[in-house]
Amino acid sequence: MALPLEGIKILDLSTMLPGPFCSMILADFGAEVIKVEAVKGGDLFRGGVPKIGDTGGAFFQVNRNKKSITLNLKSDEGKEIFYKLAKDADVVLEQYRPGVVKKLGVDYETIKAINPKIVYCSLSGYGQTGPYRLTSGHDLNYISYAGILGLTARKGQTPTIPGVQIADIGGGALYAAIGILIALMGVKQNGVGQYVDTSMLDGAVSWLPVLANDYFVKGVSPKAAENILNGQNACYEVYETADGRYISIGAIEPHLWANFCDAIGKEEFKLWQRDLTKQDEMFACLREMFKSKTQAEWIEKLTGVDCCWAPVKNLEEVFADPQVLARDMVYEMTDPAGCYGSVKMIGSAVKLSETPARKELFPPRKGEHNAEYLKAVGYSDEQIAEFEKNGII
């Protein structure tokens, strides 16, 4: 059975994390993704550490099922090659700061004139409009502007830097993929492409519906530990154990909290779940109680108790977890060229019954498919060799 996105061709100008994560989602389900990399250096993740062979390991995590060409888009010849590729492409994805693709001559209006059905997605920190559009930023900055970072603070403490890229992936990569798919459906229905303007700040702000509702209704901005979801109540908290590990308790619903109270022998706590005058007392009791046993002992005690609890795991434990393995979230791909051996990768979170994510193409070497794609648009071996000699590819 054909994969859902077979026949969709994507020219991916993005680098590092957000754009490549987006295009990998689409590549996993059949899209032909062509990474268009800089002649010198290529995708910046290739130079990262730790390395697998000569390539940054993170590159492999977001670039499976893709092909790679190199182009010097500052040259007239490089632009011409890109235009020829764009003529029969379905999607262009770019991640430059606003205005850069215009200077390079590969912006939406230029490509639209070549291919009116093109879906052109720009993924940036703050979007193509607004006062911050040209401001530099990283994930930490986007979640700061979005109010997410401030909500990680506890009373008397500074905000906590998350260990994962919330805005890059959740606010950027995922929304870019959704936008591209919606726009492709628009091409199918209306016969014309369109521009997809994806902002990581927009995406991060969209993650706030529950807390935004509190603000919209009450007119007061939520503060640290003033909401059940960020440390106000003992029923939704992370507790340290005797061995310096942690257990998370998320017993928001009364019946789940009751189950937890029964398990720890604290019957009186059942009626105190939402009583703000009792939270300090419960916090103190539970913190002392959890420190009386190791994490392993708490796992044994709480196993089978329906109260929304979980051990806080490290990555070694995550990637050996039976649930994670049962869901095929870790697997290995082997480099057919023998350069990198077998590389462990994170699997696709999208599970389709009839057309599951493919595990077909090992992440490409930089420019590995130059000849394939240049020949496909009419260039000869001699021309390709000349392009390579002159730094065009």
C-alpha cells in the first residue's frame, strides 16, 4: 500500500532542529524530502557533538528518509538549479530570518511565479510580521515571550529552563507540518498553492488555553504556585525520594487523590485536596514521607494504585522502558554505505494502522544525491563536474 504522502516533493532549506524535524515527519510517511544544504558545512547539526563518525549525532535523529543536495544559492547557477527543482516541487520549507530568502532570490513570490501550486512554508522565531520579526532568538527566548518559562517558577525561585525544545518542536516543527498538510489539501481542492507563515512564538502561545482562560476570565495573570497545575496543590507535585530520585503525583481528580491517600494511609487528606489552608501541611507531610523510601521502593508501593503517578526517569531508563519499546519508539537504522554503522533513533509518534512510518532511507551524506537530482532536471555529467569544481554544488 502506498504511503499517504508518496508523490509529494519537498525542497527543504532548513537546518538544525525545527525545520528538519518538520520535514522528517512528512518524509516518514512517504514525502520525497530533498535537503538543500550549503556547499560549505551543510546542515549545522552535522558539525555538532557528540559525533557518530564525522557527523554530529543529532543530525541522524531528524534527517532519516531524506536525500541531500548542496547548492550555492548566492550564485546565479545555484539559483537556476533551485528554480528548475522548484518547477515540479510541491513544497518549499525554509527557516531563515525574514528577508533572507528574498535576498537569495528564492522567496515565495519568486517561486510562485515559477510554480503557482507551490506550498511555501517559512518557519521562524517570531513570524514574518510584527515588531519582533527580525529579532534573533532560540527556544528559551520564545517560551520566555510566550509566558511559558515564567510558569515554571516556584515560589521564591527563578524559572526553570526546560530540558527539551518546547517552542522549536511543539510550537514550530509540528505547526509547520500541520500547516503544510492543510495547504496541500488546499491545492487539491482549489488548484493553487499558498504561503504558510509559522512562528515558534505563535505556536508556544497556543499552548496556553487552560491558563489563558484563567487570565481572560479573572483578569489576573497566574503566578508561580497559584494554580493546581504549577505547584499550588500537593496532589500535583514532584517529590524527592530517599535516594535523590523523584516521583511525580498527578492526582487531580478526587477519586484518584482518594486512591493515593488510601495507599499512603492518609485518610484525612482526601477532603483537603482543594483546601488552600491545608496545602502547606500536606506538602510538608508528603515531602517527608517520600524521602523515607527510595524511588524503587515507591515504585513497588504504588504499582497497581490508580492515582496518576510515575517515576521521574533518566534517558537510559526511558530508552529501556517496556512501554517505550512496545510502541517502537526506539529502533536502529544501518548505513548501507558502511560509513556510520548502526545508529539508534527515536521512532515516529504517529501510528497509522495501514501505512506506518517507513524506516527506509538512512540519513544522507552531504550532497549525496547531487548527481541524481541535477541529471533529473537536465544537466550532464560534464556540467555537474564543472558545478562541483566551481563551488556551485
